[in-house]
Amino acid sequence: MSAEQPMAGPAQPAPEPRTPNPPSTGSGLPAVSLSNGEPAVNPDHGRSLTGFYVAIGILLALGLLGAWMWVAWNRWWFDAGEAQRRQAEAAARLGLPVEKVVDLGGGVKLELVLIPAGRFRMGSQAGQDDPQRVGHQWVLITKPFYIGKYEVTQEVWQKVMGTNPSVDRGAKNPVEEVSWDDCQEFLKKLNALPHPHPSPFGRGSKGEGLFRLPTEAEWEWACRAGTKTRFCFGDEESGLADYGWYDGNSGSTMHPVGAKKPNAWGLYDCHGNVWEWCGDWCDEYSHGWWPKADPTGPPTGAGRVSRGGSWGSNAVACRSAVRYCCHPSYRLYVGFRLVVSSSRTP
Ligand SMILES: [Ca+2]
């Protein structure tokens, strides 16, 4: 051993080869390697791509489902044939007639029409006049109800109250000059009438079967009869003269009920003749996407809602969505229409 020779140290382990055996791809085939020895194909790459495509597929399916639901949700309106089919179906399920006549005696009758449950968008839509009041609210009407085929007539008011406050007199004219508060007195007396019971539903423990004013939502649902247009018959004011009395055809006076065409559910004079009180206090619509079920308005307010316009209103004020808010003691040009609600679901 020479002095230049290094001293032998402890034995060093043999270095690992730079190119190990080709890693398995799991398929039994070796992965292709680059010159530095790293595999060119990540063994997890195929699974990652599969997961990516599955995720994209799920997202796409959810997107399509959401789009379909959005379209289906917004497509709430229907034509006259469908309106009548739903009305007949509701009557069959309840075992009640579409039209019900309540005899008050002395030849005075109340005629009622069954309105099915349903879903709609209440209020004005963009482009339907009255831009400062464009508003809407999704509403669910969860139970069918009966509503007056006509505005309450003077002979009906006279029969129940023994008086007639109207200025333009006529037995078949709608009663007018009645405040919201006056209507409450009328309802008390009507609901207290003795046997034969006037209610078509019979009475429940929570007020079902009693006559009352329609809610604002019930009124508009009944007036629209499946339409989303400005009027129950369409958008054109030129058609209004066939369906109601307004300042364009009334001759500045009211007219007997039922002289014009009904809507698809058989209601007369929803547009014009007299404004019609609803039960609700006035408030702004919620504008949200979450529907309100059988809304009854806010608990308090300054004015009660009336709907539909009168013989003295212009065509715009007679639209299905127009709402007019008045103090409960207000009387001018205002009458009302009766509702009887059911405790039964459709
Ligand atoms: Ca009316």
C-alpha cells in the first residue's frame, strides 16, 4: 500500500441506479419514461380526467335541470280552455258545482263561481303601463274558493241590510257608495242569516264557509283566469268595451251587472263598472322569488285595496293588476264581490 493510496474506509452501499425499473401503470404495462427517468404519464392522470368529465357532466345536468325548472316555474299562465278544464276538475274533486246559486229569499239570489287553486305572478309586469307601479309577487292559492259571479247588486244589499246607499239606483246595478267598513257590517248580517244556510261549503271551525271579501291575491287570480296580459281577454284596450264599463263606453254611469262578456272562469265586470273592495291593507309587493301562500296583506295600514276600476276610470285603471288604496271609510265608485272559502284542499 503506497502513501498516495487512500485508506480504505468502511464499505459504502452501492448507489441506487438512476433508472429504476419502469413503474407499473397498474395495467401490467410499463409507463413510458422521459430521459430523466420521470414517468411521462401520471398513473393517476386517467382517473383525474374521468373525475373531471363526470363533474362537468353533473354540473351540465344540474344546469339544464335548473333552466327547465326556471322556465316551468315562470310559465304559469294558461289559455281559456285550460282555465275551464282546471275549474271543472276542481269541482269534480270537491263534489261541488262550478256555479252555485244561494237563495236569499224573495227572488234575490247570490250567484257564485268556483275558482280552482293555482299559482301565478300577481301584479304589473314591465311594459304594462303604470311604470312607477310595476311590481309583482309570486302567489300560491292553495285552496279553491267560490267568488261572486257578479259584483254585489243593490237588491242583494237591500235584502241583507234593508237600505240602499247607491246613487245610481237599479236592482241589478252593483251597490256603490259602500265603504270597506260598511262591507264588514254587511258580511256580519249575511253570515248571520238563519237556515237555510247560505254557504255552499258548510262551515268549519276557522271561519271556512263564511262570506267575506276576497283577498287581493284571490281577486287578481280570479280576474286573470290564467292570463298574464293587461286584461283578462288580452292586451288591447280596444277589446275592453266587450268586457266592461269604463269611461270609454259607460256614458258616465254604472250599468246592470252581467251585461258584458265574462272572463274564462265566468266572472262578469271584473274590469270596470265599480271598483271592488278587497280584504287587504295596502302594502308594497315582496318582489321575491319565494311565493307567498294565500297572502292576506299586512296586519295594519293606512288604506284598503280596491281593484278593477269603475265606469269612470280610463282603460289603464281597469287593468287586471291595478290596485287602488283608499281609507276604509272611502265610498266613491266602490262596490265589492263576495268570496266563500273552503277548508278543503284541491
Ligand atoms: Ca268591477
